[in-house]
Amino acid sequence: MPATDIPVPQDPADALAAVVALRRLADQLEDAAVEQAMRAGWSWPHVAEALGVTRQAVHRKHAKRLIAAGVKLRRRSP
């Protein structure tokens, strides 16, 4: 049952297009926030905790893009 306080377009195609747009926006916001955090010296576990995911999940999703963007990533101490 849809929440009554969230406006949903009457046309299902419009409603689904809105969902897709929101997902893309959320992904862009996450990418920018993770990059900002990593440039500020945050660790993978710290970023993961803030996002509510595992360290492995956030690393797998963002490491390659961050390296390509020239972000210096923290390494674990041996």
C-alpha cells in the first residue's frame, strides 16, 4: 500500500520513471560523498559504517572509480 504523503504520478510509466531518476540521483550523491570522504582521509570501514554496508561492498563499488579519479586511497597497515 503506497504511503499517502508521497505524491505518486497516476501514470505507472511516469511513476516508474521517477523511481529510476531517484535511483540515479542517489547513486550520484553516494559517489560524490564517498569521494569526498576518501579525499578527506576516511577509511573504508568508516565510509562503510556511514553507508550501512560492509567495507568490502563499498570498496568493490567505489575503489576502481576513485583510483581512476586520482584519489589516494588508504591502505591497511600490515
